[in-house]
Amino acid sequence: MESLDFAAVQCPYCGETIELAVDASAGEQRYIEDCSVCCKPIEVLLFADGGDWRITVARDDD
């Protein structure tokens, strides 16, 4: 069964808060997802920090 959660993050381009679907059952991940507001590519990093999952976002052009 898929473990799908949602995370609210701030787009590093336009500053709008967007919601990303996150599947922590797939382990640590790094991928590109377009902002649903400004359509720019956001680099998403999902990683384990102790017993908790963390998500960070960055501009794809950094």
C-alpha cells in the first residue's frame, strides 16, 4: 500500500505556498517538480532526519 502524505512548502521562485504529494515509503528521494503557481522547476529533497522525514526545496538553477 502506498504511503502518500502532503507537505506544504514555499516555492523558492515565486514565494507562494504550494502542496506537494510525498511518498516516504520510497525512501530518500531527490527529484524535480514544477511549481503549481509559477511553473518553474523546483528541486525537492526528501530525507530521513533521525526518526522524522524532512523535505527541502531549492531553485533548480542554483
